[in-house]
Amino acid sequence: MPDILIRDVAERTLEVLKRRAAQSGRSLQQELAMALERLAAARVTDAAQVARRIRRRLARSGRKFSDSVAVIRADRRR
């Protein structure tokens, strides 16, 4: 299995990771391997895709929603 070397990890980050590993009864290496596996398995969600899904859901609701862009621009001009 390949190795990974990570340099310049903040001391605080290392302490948090060590504590988390100890609380889980795992070594730091096991904890980090699990974290990397979760990260690799996580689905990356495109923000535009999420916005489209929300717009479709709102459109199906039958309610009318105003365009917030105009409201935000007016607020910024104040």
C-alpha cells in the first residue's frame, strides 16, 4: 500500500486528530486513513446543481417567490 507524507500540519490540528484517534480507540494512522477514505468516498456536490434542484422544488410548490437579487442590490445601495 502506498505511503502519504503530509508536511507542515498545524500543531493544533495534530493535537485534535490525536485526541480524536484516542477517543475512538485507534492509532493516529488508522484515524487518518479512515478520514481520507471518507473524504475520497464523499460525493462532491456542484453548487449550481444544488441551486437547480432547489429552484425546481420551489417551482413545484406553486408558490410565487420574488427575485431576491433586486432586494439585495437595493439593500447594498443604502
